[in-house]
Amino acid sequence: MTKRSAPTAATRQDDQLAAAQALDESVRAQWARTCGGLSPIALALAHTDWAMHMLSSPGRQAMLAQRALDLGQQAWASAMSPATSETTEKDARFSNPAWGQWPYNAITAGYKAMDTWFREAAQQGNGVSAHHQHMVNFFTGQTLDALSPSNWLWTNPEVLQTAQETGGQSLRDGWEFFLQDMQEQLTANPDTPADALEPLEYQVGKDVAVTPGKVVFRNHLIELIQYSPSTDKVQPEPILIVPSCIMKYYILDLSPHNSMVKYLVDQGHTVFIISWRNPDASDRDLKMQDYLSSGVLAAMAAAKTASGAPRLHTVGYCLGGTFLAIVAATLGRLARKPTERTAKEQALIPADLPELASVVLLAAQTDFAEPGDLGVFIDDAQLATLRQSMNERGYLSGKQMGGSFVYLASRGLLWGRNTRRYLMGEDDPSFDLMSWNADTTRLPARMHAEYLNALFLNNALSAGQYRFAGTTVALMDINAPMMVVATTRDHVSPWKSVYKIHLQTDTHVSFVLAEGGHNAGIVSEPGRPRRSYQIDSVEDNMGWTDPDDWKAQAPTTQGSWWEAMHAWLTARSGQPIAARPIPKAQALCDAPGTYVMTRYAD
């Protein structure tokens, strides 16, 4: 009988360490679930930093005490002043005239005074780290928005008035909506098969994503869709659209009246678009370089093969725009490289690629030093919590991602929605963009961790430290003309952050600032009311213009910026050529393809 050797001290120590780490991860995971997926350590550090500086600032405390008295007096005076027809209310939550009547005017005045005081108190500023200050400001605002009298039954005159007018039916309907939503949450199963999911209100391929076309290329990561021409002649340079893998591609091909794809096709452009595969746990090890190589670069090569065109216009949206900028810089560097390609370059970059006729970036960041409110979720502690969650599953779920975006605009997406639905009995609005928003996607664990760590946490791309194909990427190497589009109310890609492309490149840049947010500002079709944009161009050697100065002097045009993009692309295209149908031999299946149909319960 063979005797087992006794475990060594080192082995026992390794086992103890593994058990301790497992216990620590379990406790932190439970804390994170309690905090809505946020790191409790990061939250505690931020508020402790603020509190310690406040405790050591008696002068600041005295100023806030006096400010509280002043705001209280102003609130009392406002409550005692009767509302007039000339009174204007900028806050949409209190715009109904009923808020100007007693006692609701007093409630509103008191809330506004409290809101102002706490936001000013949160803004400590004396020694608090910028990231901690940002977190304290953000979560103070979240708390104050939650406490708004517009969110509660007995302090919202619109809710009470609607209940009276409907004989209480609005409250009964709201209660039914609440029970329905609670039941869905309690019975939700992340392993529910796709065919058992509730159908989308706007069905893909029937109501949205209906522009005619064919899938002409497919690999493990993408399907490439080519759209059928709708004009007799087309521009000789096709357009390749690179949407974000955070979303389903058809945000740019919604209903026919607001489809950017259909608009471009109808203007005489040959359009290709990438449809990213919705990943599962088996894709946990996909990397950023896979999305660049098997995604963007493979699509460019396939578009050249399918069209036969030697030059290609490119359009990248959100993270797809960041991918496109990296690829454009890499190709610009290779075009000036006098020596043979390295082994990594040969493996990751196809040899026969089209020349870039232009690069168009839509709400896409290339400098992540000022990512807006998204920065609240990006630090070492937060990323450690997120990595642990992703490693358990192999991916970031669509619901996790969607929850983060709700945080960014909680006043409207959470509290405003809850008030309308549960207190006023109004069902959620029905339109194609809302249906698309419910069609969530996943991201592979490794790719998402690399994206957040390299770009958001370390800002490697802007610093010239991001590496692809074995070499660092410098955006200064982009040698194609650029159009860069930002939107005025973008919580995901703030326009001043997007504007920094002027500091990073040395090529023609036409910058567009469009009215709207991250999605609605991009999906801004001709004919939509109250839409406008500013546009101005920077040529070589024109120097730097401050973004506020740019905004003050750039001309404003009423209407859709899509028309400006079409004119800009056309000016950089050759003479139109005869359109030709997509050869049957190239078609793998009809658009919208198969990858876009993959849905998950989580």
C-alpha cells in the first residue's frame, strides 16, 4: 500500500490562501449586489474623503449654515408668493400649473432649497480627489432626484388630479403595472431560452431592420450586411458602418422613416454594416484585438471583395467609432511604413485592404480623461467588482449594461418613468427606439475588462500607449479626412470629450455638434422638428480652438445633420457609377441576418 506524502507547509498555505480569497470574493459579491452592482469600497472611500475634508473645514461649515438660512428664507418667500401666468418653470417635473398652487408651491420651494443646499454642500473642492468629488456629486444628485415630491403620490398634484378625474382608475392601472413588473422581476430566469422570451414590440426584420440587403460575409464574430441599391447610380466608394458592439446594429436601421441606412442608400451610397454576434459564456476570452481584427478589418476586406471598390468611406458609432479610430491609425502607420510587416501584423491585419476615403465618428470617444458620468463607475475597486461578476458568467449581461445607462439619466428613465407608470397609470411609450433599447446585448468578459482598463482607467489610446498588432497606436497617424459628430446632451460620450479629437489628429476634421442625446441625437432624420446642428472644419496648421469658443462661433443650421454628412461624403467621392445588384453567389442569407436575432433573458 502506497503512503500518501504529508502536505508541505507551502501547500497548506496555498490552500488556506485560496480558501481565504474565495471567502473574500463571496463577501464582496454580496456587498456589490446590495449596492446595486457598485463597489461598496469605492463608495465608502469617496464619501470618507469628502467627510474628512468637510470636518476639517469650519469656515466652509459656517458658510453652509448661513446658506441654509438664506435658502430657507427664499423658500418661504416663494411659497407665500402666488403663482402668476408669467411664472416660468424650467424644471419639467414641476412645469404643470398645479405645482404653483398651495400647498404644492410650498413643497416645491422647500425641495428646491434642499436640493440646492445639498448639491452645494457636496461640492467640497478643497483637497478631495477629482474622482471622489465626482462620485459624491453624482450620488448626491441621485438621492435628491429620488426624494423629489414629483415621485410620490400625496405630494404630486398632477397624480392626484388625474386620479380624481379618472375616479381612481389611474391608480388602479398603476398598481396593476407595478404588480406586473414585480412579477416579471421575481420570475425572471437568466437561462430562459430565446424562443420563450417575450417578443419585441417591434420585430427585427418585420418592423425594424427592414432595408433590403444580403449578408455577404460571416465569421465567428460578425455578419457583414450589404444593402441593395435603390438608385440607378451610386457613388463609387461604398460606406462601411461600424456600430457599437454594446448595442444591436439596427439602431441605424430602425423604421424606414428614421433609418440612417435607408437614407444613405436612397442618396446613392452603397452601404455595408457590421452585425456583431451576441456572445455567450464560450466567448469569455475574446479580446479587444479580436474585435479589431476579426471585426473591423475583416469587414473592410470583405467589403472590398464584395464591391470591388479600392476606396472605402467608414462610419463608426460609439465604441464602434473608437474601434474604427484605432484601425484607421494603424492603417495610416502601415501606409508610411517602409519595411515588411511583422508576424503579428500579418496575422491580424489582412493584406488586401481598401484605402480609407474618409473616417466618420459618431458620438465616439478617443480621449477618456473626461468620460462624463460614466467615470463614476470606473476605478480600480469598481473594476475589480465588475471583473469578478463577469468572470463568474464569462460576459457582461445586457441588463447590467442597461442598468448603468439608467443610472446616468435616472431622473427621466427611472423616476419619471415610475411616476408615469405607477402613479398615473400610463403605459410605457411605444416606438421603435424603445423596442431596440430592450433588445440588449452582452460583452465578453475579457474584451470588456480590457476596454475599461486600457481606455477608461488608463486612457491609453489618447496617451499613445494602446497597443495593437504589436505596436502602439497613435491617432496622429490617421491620414484620411474626418467628420466627427457629437451631441449636446450625451451622457455616454460628452461632446467636449469627443471634441478632443482636434488635439490628437493632424488631418482635416469637420466637427458637428447636433442637438439631442447619445441615441436620439444620432438618429435624427430629416423632417424631425426642433432639430439643428453646428458644423465647422479645421484644416492643417489652423491651430487649436477652445470648445466653448468653437460653439460660440460655429454656424447653426436647422434640420438634420444627416444631410451635411451626405454632402460631405459626396464631396470626397468620385463620379457616380451604374448601380449593380448583389450577386447571388455572394449572398449567404437575407438581411438582417442571423446574429442580430440572438437574444438572452439577462
